[in-house]
Amino acid sequence: MASTATGMMTIVGVALAISAVTLLGAARDHRGVFARAGQDVAGGLPLDAPIPDTVPPGVKLVIGDPVTERVLKHTGWIKDLTFQVQWAQITGGPAVTEAFHAKALDVGSVANIPPIHATWVGIPVKMIAVRFRHDPLNHPLFVLAVAPGSNIRGLADLKGKRIAYSPGQVQGEIVLRSLEAAHLTTAEVTLVELPSTGGDLYINALVGRLVDVAPIGAGAAAKHYVDGYGRQGARLIRHSDVRDDLTDLYVRTETLREPGKAAALRQYVTAWARATAWIAAHPDEWAALYYEKDQGLSAADAAYVTQANGRPDIPRDWKEAIALQQASIDLMARETHRKAFDAASLFDRRFERVAWEAVGVGPSGGPARPASRRADACRASSPPLRFTGEENTTSPFLLTRLAAEGPRPAKSDGAGGARPPASSLTNLALARR
């Protein structure tokens, strides 16, 4: 028990240290930008006023969105922006929330829970862009990873188990949805509060048997996990039948009250949508550019992740997004003893059609995706990854191989335990954060 507690404290300490270093660096880098940010801009642009058409000189946005950054620089579209951009390596809900609190960031790219959590901790925010995935149940953002040697094969087996839990991120909602689907309460499990930051934090907690179950990214992280530990009994299970694919751009409300920044944000949302469409239309190029070159994945792994991500869907309107957010608010409020609020208040409806009009493809706005030769090669060279209990599924990207073709064995830590293999996959940033 003592060693387990020590291990958990070490993992949490590392996560907090990483977050602190990131935030302090951001605050230092952006000190000049936000020297006047403490002034109240309540007398600025009303939140129901039209957004100005032009961006005045001298406007700067600090943006934490590395994917869009990569596309804009690669295509040269960054030159189309008429405002200054300072890119910040700040991703994931907890880090973005802290950066917003420190006024060290203008725009964050996350999943659906961080804007809700920010509201509850007293940071007024607005969502200004929304994206889904086509066929979200077959292309989830997250899956539940089961620790090696555990007897968990379905949601009903979660009773009495230790589950990694991060209340300020979508992973926290996934855990609660899973318990709800299994007709379990939080009193019937042990929730181990652990932020999903710092690369393989959750995987290390699973391998070290500090937790029995943890929600992890359904792309590279899931593949890495079953490749490395499938032979020892590691497996993946679905978290629920509730879609988890809502991702968004969100900002501090006070930023929208500055007319110049509001105009720049509309321009950035357009660029974000164009970048989304470009990735969908160039999957092979994107796999090589980002996953291989930047993230260090092999060609096969890069192709796999690109295919597992599915096709993006930028909606024409936000009705479904608001309904999903309301369901998330109601669940999280009930389970975390917070006050529920109207989800519509999170959305700045002035931006509702901006992203869709930027791509304008299909009835729902989701850009079409051409066939990928690299993805075909990935399918041909690697058997489908499947969820436990779905060995007969026809979808090639429902993850769990369960060591079907002998994944590489994990190395020993010298004490008889498993040690995570050195893998370029560990460097992939998977928190949406």
C-alpha cells in the first residue's frame, strides 16, 4: 500500500510540475501582451453587437492550437491573417484553464468539458467554434483502457475498481457516463483523481496497477497500449454509447469585448475551419507532416492514427452541440455537486455559421475525405484493432488487438513489473483537450 501511495504521489507530482512549468513559461512569455489585461473591458463591445469586419493594426492573439498552427504554416495561409499571432504550447483542459486564469492565453482548443469547468471555477468563457466527427461511435476520441491482469471485460465489471478520474476534462465525463451506463454509482467504485496530462501518465498508472481503468485517447495512445501490454492482459472497452467527439475553440469572455480581438477571432475561426478541411482532404500528407515529422510516429502508426480520427464534421448550426453540452452540464453538476446552468450561455452565437461558411461542404458542413493510400496500406499490414467482446466487428478502427499477432513485450523494471517501452508514441499530445 505504501509503495502504491508513493507511486501515485510521484505521478501526480510530475503532472503538477509539468503544468506549473508550462503556465509559468507562458506567463513570462506573454507578460507584455497582457500588461493591460487586468483592466475591465466591460465597457467595450457588447456581446450581442455585430463583430467588426476589419481588424485594426496592432491586434495580437495568443493561441494554443498546435494542429491549426501546423497547417497554416505549411500551407502559407498564416500570411492571410491580418493580426499578429503568438503561438503558445498550451493544450489540454487544465493547462488552458490555468492560462485563462493567468490571462496568458486568448484561444484554447479543447473538448467539451473545459468550458464548463472554467465557468464553475469563475472564469467566464465562450465557445466560438465547434467540430464533431462523422460516425462518432466508431471513431471515438477516447476508450477505456484496462490494466494488465485485470478481469474487467465490460462496464458491469467496473464495480469496486479504481478508476482514473479528471473532473475538469472530458475524461471525467467519460468515467461518469460509463458508470451511468453500468447502473453504478460513484460510491461503488474508487475514483482516483488524476489529471490527464504529461504524455503517458494514465498508461503508466495502469501498468503500475495504481488504477484498474483509465480513459485514454483512442488513436495512438490506445494502439501503443495494446501493442505494448496486450500480451500481459491489457485490453480496451467502450466507455458508453454517448458520443465523445465534440471539440471546440473557446475564449475568455472579456476577450470578445475588445472589438479588434473579436474581429481577429472571427478571422481565426475561418482559418481553423479551412485547416480542418485541408487535413481531411490531405490525409497522407498530414500523416507524414504532423504525425511522422512532428510527433515521431512510424509511417504505419501515422496512417493508423489518421484513419482512426475519422472524418471531421463542422455543423451548420449548434443545436446538437448545445444539447450535448446541456447533458454534460447536468451530469457533471449532479455528480460533482455543482450548480447546473443553461448550456446556451456558453456559446457565442455570432460565430455559429463562421466555420461552416468557411468550408461550405455538405449538408452538415463536414468536408469530404478522399481515400488514403497510406491508410489502405495500414489496413493491409495490420489486422483490425477491436474492442473486447467485439471480435467479429467489421470496423477496422474499433480498437483492441489483444495481442492477436504478438505485440512487442514490455521490458522489465528490474523488480518483476512491467515498464513502458521507449516509444515515439509517448510523445503524442492527446489531451483535447
